[in-house]
Amino acid sequence: MGKTTMKLAAATFALSNLVGCNSIGSMDFPGVYKISIPQGNIITQDMVDQLRPGMSKRQVIFVMGTPLVRDPFFQDRWDYVYSFQPGGGQRGQERISVFFTDDQLVSFEGDFVPSALEDTTAEENN
């Protein structure tokens, strides 16, 4: 092997180690645009405020949209999940689970509370 071939092999080896360790790929380059990534069902307080016990599954779909997760073995629970990661920022997530009995809404839980319930709790604390 000649000196040129040895230098080329050493340079290739060093470069492959840098790329393999992801030291080049993990650098943040200034001025590079990073896209925001929304995923799932958008959930708003207005949507949650429209939910009422006794609503049918079709009415819940009209208000909330099609659920992101429907368990095929437990049809009486639907999960709505929304996650958003602004470009280069922390990922945030909101979720709400809706429960049915005999195709009628009985309860829901998650990151949202109906506004009427929030108002009553605030009045009780004053």
C-alpha cells in the first residue's frame, strides 16, 4: 500500500467514525428551519364543553371528530390524543378519554374539564 492509499484509508476511517457516532448529525446549524409537527385530534375547550351525558356515539363524533384510538376489544372507550412539537421545541400532548355504556356517553376524563365545572369549583373556593 502506498502513502496516498494509507492517508485515504485513515481519512475514510476517521470520517466514518464521526458520522457513526452522530457527532456531525447532532449539531444545530443556525438559520436552519425546523418544522412544527402536529399529530392526532385537535381538542379544544369548546368541544369538551359540548359533551353531555347521554349523547350517542354519533353525536360525540359530530362534536369531537373520529377518535384517534378505538380499542377493538373494548368498544366503549375512545381516546382522543393531540401532540404538538414546535420546530426544535418541547413536545406537548393533550388527551381525553370518552366512555360509553349502551352506546351513550357516561363520562370522560383527561386533560380537559368542562368550563361549567371549573366555574363551580372556583366559586366554591371563594
